[in-house]
Amino acid sequence: MTDREADFVEAALRTAEPELADDGFCERVLASLPPGKRRRVPTRRWTLAVAAGTGSLLTILLAPSIEGLGLALPFVGMLPVLTVLAFVAVVAAPIVWIASSE
């Protein structure tokens, strides 16, 4: 496609179409339609966030601690830091993302 053809296509696409006289037909049809369903996307998002938070909380409360497993892990002293990082990654980050997307 040459530059001249591209300019012609772009100009044709940018020009406004003339309005058609419909004597209020579109408004009457739109007014007669039933009201639209409410979007429940935020509810679904918050449900997912609450489920993730609840699952994380239940895991923290009910799962045996790493110290109780009798494993000699080199990072046992860092468990509070790792717990906070896991909380941020699993719970807080999605909640912040959901809140900022609304």
C-alpha cells in the first residue's frame, strides 16, 4: 500500500458518518429494553481474595510448624520473615491489585 492509499484510507476512516433521521426510533427501542444486569465482577474478585486469605489463615493456624517437623533447615531462624513475605505474596498483593482495578 502506498502512502497516498494509506492516507486515503485513514481519511475515510476518520470522517464522521452522517446521522440518519430515525424520528426517535433508537431512543424508543432502548427505552423499551429491560434494565441490564448489574455487573458482579468486583464481588467475584473480592470472593477470590477472601477465599485466598481464609485458606492462608487456616493453613497458618492448623498446619504443623516447621520447627515441630524436626527438620534441620538452615532458614528456620528466618521463618517470621518468610511468613510475612508469603502473606504479602498470597494475600496482600492480590487485595491491593483488586482494590486498584475497581
